[in-house]
Amino acid sequence: NCASKLDVVIVLDSSGSLGSTGWTMSKELTRKLVESFNADKAADIKVALLVFSSTDKTEWVSHLTTSTTVEDVENDASWFMSTTWTANALALAEGEFLYGRADAGSVAIVITDGKPYSNKATKEAALKLQNKARVMWVPIGPGAPVDLINEMASKP
């Protein structure tokens, strides 16, 4: 247990390249993260969940101003099976931190398997997001663009 005060935005890729197994694994990882954040009663952690694919297939499951439950992940996180428009999702995550708490640490956790639609736009959005939050990436599967992810992750 820790006495952390955190605002966390989970950015969950639901593109078609995940395949059904990858989507199931990504969703389970997200469920476990939410469960873990909610289990630590000593910590003050608020979690928002954004599920994304293309620009028109992006959905907030929950926001920092509401509570996020394991049931939200299980029941409301949709697999869109479209492209991977990561830059748009990162920009939306940045905007969500406007609703965060001034005295809380800010963390964005990006769970993705695929190459983004635009490397350039995604790098720019990741750098901009780093001005608001620590950006952590969780690559899923063998096709995840690990070199690109390493460029976009916040440094320790």
C-alpha cells in the first residue's frame, strides 16, 4: 500500500490489428490495472478510461470526475476493430487532465499493439502530453512498434 494521490488516464487501443486474442488480453490487463488501483484504500487514485481506434471510433468509458470500476471495463470497453489513430487518443488524454487534481500526480498509460496511423503526429501528441503527465506505454504482441514507443515514453 502507498499513500499516493494520482490521476491516471488509461488509453486502450481497440484497433483491428489486435485480433480477438490481443483484444481479450489488453482488456484483461486494463481490468487488472483498474482493480489494483481501486484495491489500494490508502492511495487516492482516480482513473479515466479511453478506448480508441480511428477518429470516429473513440469512446470514454469513464472520466477522472467519475469512478472507474472493473465492471466498466468488462461491460463498456468496446473492440472497434478499425485503424490505430493514436495521436487523436493522446490529445484526448491530454484534455482529460484538465479535469485532474492540481495536487495529484498525473500518469497516462497507453496500451497498444500497432503502428499508429501517423508516427509524426503521434510523436508530437506524446511530447505534448508529457507536459501534463508521465506517459507510460505497454506494448502488446510481437507487432508493437517498440522502437517508436521508446521514443515517446516519459524518461524515468
